[in-house]
Amino acid sequence: MSDYDDDQIEFDFFDEPETVEATQRRRLPRLDRGDRGGGDDGRPPKAPRASGGAGGGAPTGLVPLARLAGLILFAIAIVVLLVFWVGSCQGKSKHDAYATYAEKVRAIQTADKALGTKLATTLNSTLKQSDLETSLAGMAQQEQQEYTQAQAILAPGPLRTVHQQLLDAIELRYKGLAGLSDTLASAGANSKSSAGDTATALAAKANLLTSSDVVWEQLYRLPATDTLKQEGVTNVIIPSSVFVSNPELVSSRAFDVVLSRLSGASTGGTPSGKHGSALIGVHVSPQGADLSTSSASTIQVSQDLTFRVTFENSGDFPEINIPVTLRIDSGSVHIKRTEHVTSVQPTEQASVDFTNFELPPDAFANKATVTVTITKVPGETKLDNNTASYPVFFTLSS
């Protein structure tokens, strides 16, 4: 073989078609180097592709994960808001339930307060015995209606046990009023019963009324109030109730007075014997002066100005619930106050204080008159010693 032939063979070797492996290697994309300039066509180099896929930004697997996390956080926020909303609705509903309950109890308390006032007035009236019995029976019937109303109240769960104490207090009031009426009726039917025994029996029945106040306060209101605190209920007040404002009004001594009035006449109810009150005088403190009906007194006005009125039971029988009135007149100024003396025995003296006066400027510019009156008691006929007028000048204390 010639040299020419050797060269030809070597030339044919290098012209053989490229293998597939070689072609694939050549077609792999080249990564542009940062230090090289533009391509052959003058365009700027392409930015390297992100390893996560065709688009830029976060890797492909992180995007769905972020969306899922956002949805979870959104769902949690919705649940939290729902919990707060439901809790708020439940709290309002709970408060409304207790408030509605307290309002229904307050309606009973208001009715009982009026009934207690009526009882005190009735015992101090000049009714005939039969009329007094009827009036007391009517009060008992009213209280029975209050008991029925209280039974119909649906107390919130935690208050249902203590609510029974409210029913017990009302039941005591009903039994006390009914007992007063029945005792009077029995005394009227039994001619052998003495006034002292009847008064004692009436006082025993009246003790149920005073006991009802203790039950209401100690066994009902205070425990109910504690329950509200334990339940976190605010701005709801369980009302207190006082049926007998002064236990002396239903004491044995007070019923002696009532019976003495009833014994006056079977038809008129006018008390027999001597009854009356006599005004003793008026003392002004803190300056320590006694008012005079004949000469004007100068009264130094201060925050603790007090008029003390003293009178005497000038009759032969005990008297109860006696109104005492003090009136100040000076030009255009007219002030009237009334206080009550619970009871006073024959020949006994009683005093009542009038305080908390706020006199306007006109009261200091003119001569004033202080008038005191002891209200007529049933059976009283002598009235000229019940009242007196005192001329005074008011001046500011130094």
C-alpha cells in the first residue's frame, strides 16, 4: 500500500458519522458564564434558569405548602372568632336570664313593701274590729297571690335551691297575716278571752312577719348574691325586702293599744278612755337653745343643725306610730318635714330629731316661724296642746 492510500484511510476514519452519544453530548445546553459577554447574535446573556422549574420564584414544592399553611391559619382564625362570638352570646344570654329573674323578684318585693306599709297604717287606724279582721284577711289573700306568683318564676339553675327560701319567706308572711285575722276573730267570739292574752297571741302571729324578713335576707338574698358572684354575673341585684319596718309596731305592747281602740264601741271603733299628746318643747343644737313662743330666737345654721321635738303621752293608754310635723315658713320659703314616734306609754315622754336642712338665701333675709304639730291620736279630744309656733331668725354660724 502506498503512502497515498494510508492517508486516504486515515481521512475516511475521521469522516465517519458521529455516534448518538457524541451528538447528545454536544446538544446539552450550555450554561452561560457570568464573565462572558453577549452571544454570537449580540444579545445579552440569558439568566440562569431556576432549579425548581420553568418559572422563577420559590421552588415548586413550597408554593402549595405555603398555600396550605395560609388556609390552616385562616381556618384557625375563623374558629377562634366563632368561639369568642358563641361565648359572647352565651354570656349575654346568661346575664339576661339572671336579670329577668331579679326583676320578677323585685316585683314581689315592691308589692310586699306596700303591703307592709298598709299593715302598719291599718293597725293604727280607727277601724271596727270586724273591719280590721276583713282588712287583715284581704292582706293575707294578697300575700297568697304573691306566693303563687313566686312559684311560677323559673329561676336559673344555680338559683333553684335558694329560690325555695324566697317561697318560705313569702309563706311566713301569708301565715302571719292570716293568723292575725283569725286571732282577732277568735277573740271576738270568745267573751272570756282577756285583752292581755289576745295581745300576746297577736304578737306571736306577728313574729312570723318579722321572721320572714330574716329568712328573706339571710337565707335567700345573701346566698343568691353569692351565687351571682360565683357565676360571674354582674350588674344584677337581688332585692332585699323588709315587711315590718319596726318590730315595735307588732309587739305585744302595740297590740294592747290596738285592742284598747277596738274596745271603745262595737259599731264605731272609737277608743274609750283618755287619749292624747302634749307638746313639751323644741331644742336646737348644736348651739343648745330652747325655742320660745313669746320671743324670737336666733338660730345659727350649720351642717349639723338639729331640731329636737319632745312631747308627752297625756292619755291613759299606750300610743303607737305617732306622726310629728315640723314646718319652717320664711317669706317664700316653706319647708315641711314629718317623722314618726314608734310608741309611747302613758305619761312617758318621747323625742324625735329633724336634721339635714338646706335653707335657701331667702330664709336668712326674713323673720321665720317654726311650727311643730303632734298629730292627733285616735280617741284624742284635747288638741290645744298638740301644736306651737316659734318665731326665729336664721343666721350663718361663724
